[in-house]
Amino acid sequence: MKTYLVPIDFSKASINAAEYAAALSHQTNVGHIILLNAYYVSIYETSLPSPDMVLLREEDIEQNAADRIEKLTSLKHKLAKQVRPGVEISVHLNRTHLLRAVIENSISKNVDLIILGSQGNSSSEDSHIGSHVIKIAKASPIPIIVVPPAYTFKKVSRVVVAIDFNKVKDTVPLEALQRLLDKKKAELMVVNVDDKGKHLQGDAERMIEETTLHKMLKQYDPKYFFLEDTDVISGILQFAAHKDAQLVIALPHKYSFFQSIMHTSISHQLAASSAVPVLLLK
């Protein structure tokens, strides 16, 4: 993964995500980290007065943009001391909506990985990155790592992959998974929440799917775990915490998994110090 894109709204969560990207550079072959701030100004804000009868002038907009660039540059200098030697850090300001800015920059700059904070600043002046996570995750053509706001980076040595054994060959992005695992040489733990004990029932179709996955991941010597938990999300996150995993991988067809993570009760778990980043593969 050569290029990381980190959306920044200057909240603590987004700054933490940027520091996570810097720390991760020591374990990957990334060569470029882009710090992106999206600053959208509606045409109505420049032509119609606000409720306080304040008309937003072009010079005010330009000053706001300059202030944002200055703050991005300050963060760049801070991260320059944290990244692996040789990693370039650049800053970019987009005068558009966050989602559009992320997707357009991901494509035009050949980004390999987006790193987001799971919560944004609630201030009306910010981009609300946290509230846009699901939209970005669905629209993005490239992998995304969502970093809990209180998470402190640890070397990625144990990875949990959530599997549901449904059309494994079609839904497991093997190439993307290989790129990730080949570089990190991490211990791989494949987890399936199976509260009905299907893996013990000898179902022919289920056995075919399990055999397919075993062949696909054989070179990584994975360990397989079946959890009897009625709450899929809770089961996986508790397992990851118990095993002290540093990353949970959610496969691209499991948007329901990703949306559940952003549910209020689960967000509280992610905010805890034991919560781990989640990678949505594509």
C-alpha cells in the first residue's frame, strides 16, 4: 500500500487517525500520506445573510481556507517526526463536500488505503467525519480503516477476520487480503459467529464453503474459531479484545456489520481503550 488518505476535520478523532497512519507506516511500504480537509461553502452563504444578518464575504472564505491549510501544515510537521524515514506527507484542501472530496482524491491520487476516525467533532464548523463513515465506506472503491478515537497504535501482529461462510469464493477479496497479510506477517484468526452450531451439523454446502476458505488461506496458517453468540458484532469485538488483536477485518459484503459497529452501544465499545480498528476490505 503506497498511498494513505486521511480525512482531517481537526477533531481529536481525526488527529488520532492521522497519528495511527504515521505509526502504521513503520510496518508497511507506504510512501505517501495525504492529509485532506473538505471545506464546503454553499452559494447561499455568499449571497444571502445568515439569521444573524451576516453575509459571508469571499475574503472571509479565503481566510478560513488559509487557516485550515495552516492547521494541516502544522499537523504535517508533527507527523513528519513520527513516520518512517522517507515517507512523504502532503496536505490538501477541497472546497467541496467530504464524501465527494474523499472519493475524488482517492481516485485521482491513486490512494491505496483511507484511514478515518470513527467519530468527528460535533462542531458545526467541522466536516462530521464520524457521521460520514458509513457513506464513505459504501462509496469508496478502496479499503478503509476506521480508528476508534481513544485507540493507541500497537504493532499489528494479530488480525481477526470475520467470516460468515456464505459464497466464500465470491465474497472474500483474496488479493486485497494477501496484500495486507504478506507485508505484516501477522497471526490470522478467522472467526465465525455460529450460535446454531452449523459447523457441527455436517451440512454439505457449509462444508464446501469451509473447505474453499481453508484452501484460500492455507499459506497463512490461520486459526479458526466458532463463537456461540447471538449478537454477532458483540461476539466478534469481544473475541478481538480477548485475543488482544490489533485489527478486525470486515469483508465488503458485510455492510450490516459495519453499520452495527457505528450503533450507539457499539460505538461506546469502540471508544474504550480495548477497542480495535476495523478494516473494510474491497
